[in-house]
Amino acid sequence: MDVLFYHLTESTLEEALPPLVEKSLERGWKVAVQTGRRERCEALDALLWTWRDESFLAHGTDRDEHAALQPVLLSDGPSNANGAQIRFLVDNAEPGELTGYERAVFLFDGHDAAQLDAARAHWKVMKAAGHAVTYWQQGPDRRWQKKG
């Protein structure tokens, strides 16, 4: 499994996540987004309906009645109720078991010491588990640049 670490330095999570989710859907993947807190899950739920004036990202939360049918499922836990191929982990979310995913993406705020520490710890665990781990950082133009 591919594990990507996205180091946010120029954008907020709210700016960076929706385009990444959109690209995943364009690949034909179902998406799971795991947050570290329920409040963030609810905030992202609202954001994805309004993130661009001309479009929205159809999604639901793990508390919705038909969670398994959602193309994008938001949760504050490690479930994969919609059978997603890619899982985004934000706000220090603990990944738990990642079996069944094609890709896992850790997004972390480069200005938050706790998130940096958590990302380093997750990197070590993912690397030790034998996953193909890559590190991406935003450049001044907000584009992702593969490092190392």
C-alpha cells in the first residue's frame, strides 16, 4: 500500500483537502476521511457541501443512515463502511488497521507541533510496516512537491 504524508505549509486543511478528495473521485475511488475529533468531522461535513461556488462534493458521515453508499465518508473513527480505496487521516487521527486500502494519506499542519510529532510517529510505524512511504510538502505556490 502507498502511504503519503502531505505537509501543509501554505494552505489550511480546509483549502487542501477538497481538491485531493475530488482527484480521488476522478480516479474512480471511494474515499474515507478520518478526523481526530468529531467536531472536525462535522465542520468538514459542512465544508464539502459549499467548498466551491460552482460545485460540491457528495458525501456523508458514518452516522448517516446510508453510510455504505457514500462516495466520500467522513468519520472520527477507523471504519471503512463505504469500502473506500483511499483514506485521508487528518488532525492526528489514529489510523488503526489500513488493510484493504490502496492508499492512505496523512495530512498535517506544518505550523502545529503536535501534528508534526504525530506525523513523524506515523511515518516510523508505516515505514516499519513495509509500506511504500512518500513525503510531500507544499511549495510557495501551494503545489505539492515530493521530497526525499
